[in-house]
Amino acid sequence: MKSEKLKKIISGGEGITVEFKESRKKLNKDVYESVCSFLNRYGGHLFLGVKDNGEIVGVDKDSVEQIKKDFVTSLNNPMILSPTVYLGIEDVEIDGKVILHVNVTESSQVHRCKGKIFDRNEDGDLNVTDNTTLVSGLYVRKQSSYTENMIFPYADMDQLEDELFERVRKIVKYMRPGHPWVTMDNINILKSAGMYLKDQNTEMSS
């Protein structure tokens, strides 16, 4: 049962792949820093409605849908997270209380939260923006680990099929009405999905 599996993860406490936020009625201000850190490191589990000490306090039931909407919308705002990303957020009942769970997978890119680069360590989220050694290490690790980071400088949008984008919009609209992708143009869908990249060394995009 999923609730039991998540409860077991919570019982292990916070760590490099687990983060708790109380977020009873609204999102904590630093929630996106944790998302950024997970994307840049190994991925991880983000729990809303859980105190730092692991106590499950739950999210106010009247606030659940608004928090979920705010979370998804903000992750598609490049002023908050860049490159933007889509992550699902799921409400789960544990011991009679509703918590929100986000499974963040490791990204092939280096992400910034409000212009700053965050990385994850055992103590939480670390702002490494001004540490050139750590930032360089992040880029090197991503470039060497993910072949999709290869830049194709002569590729352009005309070579992509519009039909595929329309299919994506229909699927997203069916699964999550009101999702930003429904009204985005093709290039911004690619950017939001992390499929439009810029080589930080050459400034070439693909």
C-alpha cells in the first residue's frame, strides 16, 4: 500500500533524498529551493504536511487543491525555476491526515531557483551559486551522464512534427485540465519539458 511505503520513508527522517515541509495552509517559501536541489542532485521525496522532526501534521483539507495548483503553476514559471519542469503532486492519507507527496527525479540539466543554483547535501539545500568549483562539477556531471544534453546546432523547429505537440496537449488536457502546456506554443513546451537546452560554454541552443 502506497501510504505505508511513504510512511516508512518519512520514519527514516530527512536526508539527501528526503525533505519535509509543514505547509499546512500554503507552500513554504523555500519549497522550490528543495525541488531545485533534488533536480540537481539525485532526486528525492518532498513531503508537505510533515514537520522537520518527522511529525505528520497534515495539510489543511480545504487548502489541498490550491496548494497543488500553486505548486504546479510555479514550477512552470521561469522566474521561479529555470529551466522549468513538470512534476506531479499527490495527496495521500496517512493516520487520518492528508499529506502531499512529490517524487522529484534527477534532472539531466542544472536548474536555478530564482536565479540561484541549489545543490543537496545531508543537511538540506545548499546555495552553491558563487562556488565556481561546485557549479562546474554539477555541469560536468550532467554533461557526462546524460546523452540528451548533446547539442544539435543545426536542428530547428521546422524539423519537428506539429502533430506530436498537439497530441501532447490533448493528453495533458485530458489528464490535468488547466495545465500550462495546453496553451503553450511548441518552443515553450520543449523548454518546460527540459528538451530545449543551451550549452553554457558555447551559448549554442538545441
